Amino acid sequence: MTKGKENVYYGSSEREEIFMPFYNFGCSRQISAANYIYYADGCPHPDRVMEEHDFVYMINGQWEILQNEDTIQAGNDDVFILHAGQHHFGRKNCTPGTRTIYFHISCASKDSYSCNTAAPDGALLPSLIHCGNFPRVKLLFQELTSIWHSPSPNKMKKTDAVFTLLLLELEDCCTQNSCAQDGLLTQALAITAQNPQMFYKTAELAIQLGVCGKTLNQRFRENYGKTFYQYQVEEKIHQVQQFLLDYPDSKLQAVALNFGFYDEFHLNKTFKKYTGMPPGLYRKAVAGSAGRDMSPGGTLTCTETGA
């Protein structure tokens, strides 16, 4: 087994061939559970053998998990995959404050835990994948979680489509495809993530990164189909939604300051533009749905107006 920050994981170094799990593209699958989890005090991973695959994205934290005889050391922006039918468990607590996104998804008939032949109809993926340079992976985990919580009649079709996209993106992570990496995007996303209380103007962040605003927007359009400003606003709205779930009694003025809005009126206007309802009504809707995800299905259309 190869350790360190290379995306080759499964199999013993004594073997002549490296075997990895295989996941079939374009198959009809069902997600039985998908959520964000926060481990305030830390805990070991459950000891179990599942009939489904367990995909986990580490938002932050450190966690050691064992799958059969292999040890997985997962950290920030890592994905670990616990294959159906395999014994996985933890002996150590994850670090306090660890946050993850996970989903449990059904198997396809061609899925295999031990495969050494690449095929065009699926992806060979190790159990541990480092995704720090591939921000789309996290977005796809978030999208699958939102789809699972939604009442859409097309839920299964959406799940199949987005899961296939995720497998392809994870393949890019493993091959470290230079075309898929973008150091400028990585820096921009890191700066905004580390400073949630800031609302960056495009020109302001571009200067900090040593490029012009046009270049920054071009990179975001190429990777996300939207400008930096639009991406930033959507991320902030998602963060506010999660904050309202975690702190249902928080005052909107404090929430606005936490996420870089001028005041509660700026937050209220922007939030309503994206979700279709003001934060107060959203909070009531969430409470009435017993904690179910209320992520919007629409797309925010916004322009940069000094925020």
C-alpha cells in the first residue's frame, strides 16, 4: 500500500499488480442517506459491513479508518470510499470539530472491490483520494446531498447523472490531470473559505492574486459557469442556510456580520433573491420540516454592486 499524498492507495506493495475498486458509470442507483455531519468531540468510525458504498468528503479534520486490513488516513479535502461488502471500522476518534459530507449509495452489478483493468464504462478509484486541487468534488457532494433531500420526481435520474460526474471528477483527482487543476482557483477559493466574514469585490481579490478581474472571472466561468462574484454569493447563501440550521435562535444582524453582508437588510434581500424566501421564513420552514434540507433548486442571478 502506498502512503503519503499520492492518489494510489489500494493493494500491497508485495503484489505485482495494483487492484482497486471499480464503479460503473450510468447505472440506476439509489441514495439511502446523505447529510452533513459535525463531530464536536470526535468519535471513531462505525464498525460495520454495509450493502451500499459509503462516500465521505472531509470538509475539515483528521480521521483514521480501517477497511479490511488497509488503513485510511483522511484529512482536509480528502474523499474516502468504503466499498459495499467490506468490513470497515475505526479505532481512533476523529479530531474534535471534524466536519464531513457523506452519502450511502447502492451498488451496480459491475461494481467490484478488486479490479486491475480500466474500462470505459467505469472508474477505478482508490479508497483515499486527495481533492484539495479539485473544488468541484465538494460541490458534487453538496449537490448529491441536496438532491437526496429534494422532493423532485426526477431524483433518481439526477442522482445517476451527478454521481457519474463525481466518479469522473475523482478520476481526474487520481490522475492529477493538469488540465483539471487551476492554481489560481485554488488560491481564490482558499482565501474566501478562510475569511467567511469578508465579501470580496472581484477587483480586490484579483489584485491580491496578482491578476486582473477579467482573468479571475474567466477562470470561474470556465470551471463553474459563473463569475467569481456570483460563485461567492451562492456559497455564502449556502453557508447562511447551514448556519441557520445550526443556530436557529441567532439574530440576523449577527448572521450578516458573520458572512460579510453589510447588515441584516442586505442579507435579507440577497437571501430572498436566491431562495425565494427571507431568512426568517426559511428558518420557520426548516423548523417545520424537522431539519430536512431546504436547499433551493433555482439559480442566483446577480451582479456585482459594491458588496
